[in-house]
Amino acid sequence: MSHLQVELVEVAGNLALARVAGRKFPGLLVQGDSIKIVSDIVRDLSNAVSSLDSEEVQDTISELKETITFWVDEYERMMTAAQLPLPY
């Protein structure tokens, strides 16, 4: 295990805005269980697409979009609160 310096900018629920030493912009730290949930959603989406069940596909896409949109919104909110420019 290596050690590195990380600046914790803000925490919001299961998300944290953190900057690794040497990086210009902070990144979004997502808890492992949240990543697993998104992984499961993507798996479900893949299964739904392969079976061509359009209602299930739409539901799964909506769930994935909602989760990722939440992460982006929280990232942008925390960056703004920390008075940091967005990298995009």
C-alpha cells in the first residue's frame, strides 16, 4: 500500500469531493456499495437489451441516468461550494 496526500474538500452522504496531490481538479469519491449498485444497474440494462424488453430497458436506463446525474450534480455543487472551477 502506498500513501499519498489527499485533500478532502467536502462530503455529501456517500460521496466525497477529494483532490489527490499533484492533480489540478478534485475527483468524486464514491463508496463501494454505490459503485456496486451502478454495476448491477448496468448488468440489468445489458440483460434487458439482450432480451429486447423495451419497458425494462427504459426503466433500467432511467435508473442508471438518475444515479449518474445525481453524482454529477453533487460533484458540481461541491465544486461550486468550494469555489473551484469545473474541469469541463
